[in-house]
Amino acid sequence: MAEKPVVPKDPIQTRSLSVPMFIASGVLMATIVLAGYDEFYGRRPYKNYQATFTQVYLNYLDELGPRQATRMDEILASEDYKSRLELLEEAEQLQNAAVAPLMEKAKIIEQNLETLRAVQKPAKSEEGHLRWAASAATSDAKREKIIGQIDELMKTKFEAELLTDGAPVTATYNYVELGNKILALQDEKAGLEKQQAALASKAAGYRKELAALVDKNLDGPTPDSVAKLVDKAESGLLGGEGKSVNDILQIHIGEFDWIDRCESCHAGTREPVDMSV
């Protein structure tokens, strides 16, 4: 009698996936519960660290503020600072005295430019139309006629009431002279602006020297900067967006559209840091 063949067991009929599915479901539920706890109650373990750091940071700033204020007073009272401040004040007085007439003259020039441009605008538009028509003319006769109209436009007289140091005057220009006058006034205005910049550069140089003197001798933030840091720390180190140190606030980099890091875990990450070699 032939042996009965051995038939492999069908895993679908003989085995059940209930156990692995139950285990997987349990792990999934545990993960969800843990995530919910972390989000609504735990909120990452750094919450307490953040609150502790804030208090320590405020204590440090409370000590730093008076020390920096005292040091700043010493710098401001030094002969080096006073002498540079006197030079700055003298330069500013000279600048103000010299710049005022230049600004008044530049204002008059700008008003005259607006007047001349308003006079030139319709004529310039007509010139452009005629030149286009000349280029598109279907015959030499039409082209010559249009060129003649352009020549007449160039000879046309235009009147404009311009401002001077005294009373307004009425000036007359042909089309070419009108354009040249506008260019001349633009150049004159640019020259006045260069003169103003040159006058301001001396005072700006003294301001930079004073700032450099303070930076060199203060060795740390200014009293005003310390006061701003205190205000920010008291509001939670998260700026105007955060309401407390417990708020979750992340930095969004719009250029790449991603979240860089969470400020709830990295307090003061946006604060400027001086680095030197």
C-alpha cells in the first residue's frame, strides 16, 4: 500500500495573527499615550530646565546691570571720551550750519525738476510717437514729412516757471534745451548730495570712534542692552510670541520652509554672541 503523502499545514488555517496584532496594537497605543502625555503634560523634560535657567539668567543680569552701569559712567567721565565728544559736537555744529543751505538749494532744484518734467512729458511722448511713425512709414515721402514734424517739435518753445533764491522766473527753452536743463539740474542735485555726505562723514567718524572706545573698555553689553535682556527674560525668553517659559516656540526659517530648533529647549538661541579669536 502506497504511503499517504505529507501535506504541509496551511498557515492561514492552522495559525492565527491575533497575537502579533495584539502586541503591535499594544505598542501603538502605548506610543500614543506616551506622546499625548509628553505633549500635554510632560511637554519634554526641558520645561523645568527652561524655568530654572530663566531664574539663573535673571539673577546674572541683575548683577551685571549695575556693574555695567558703573563701568559706563567711568568711561563717559574719562578725558579720552570727553575730548572725542567735544570734537563730535563741534563737527555736528559745523555740519548743521553747512548742510542747511545745501538742503534748501536741493529742495528748490527738486521742485524745478518736477516742473520741467511736467512740461517735457507730453512733448517727449509726442517725439516717441513720431519717431515710431517715421520708422514704420510705408514711403519715403511720408517718412520725410514725419521727420519734418520732429524737426518742428525740436524747435518748439516751452515755458516753465522756475524757483530761484528770490522771486520765481519764467524761463523759455526749446525741446533740446529743455532736456539739457533737466540733466544739468540732476547733476547739480547729485553734487549737493555728495557735499552733504562729505560734511556728514566727519561727524560719523567721531561717532564710530566713541562707539569703539566704549566697546573696547566696557567688556560686555551696555546698560541699555542689559535692561532689554531683563525684559525679554521676564517675558519668557521667547520674545513677543511666547507668553511664558513653558510655551513651545520654534524657529521657522522661511527661506527653506523648515523648523530649525525649538527655543523652549534652546533659550536665547537668537541672542547675538560676540566671537573673537
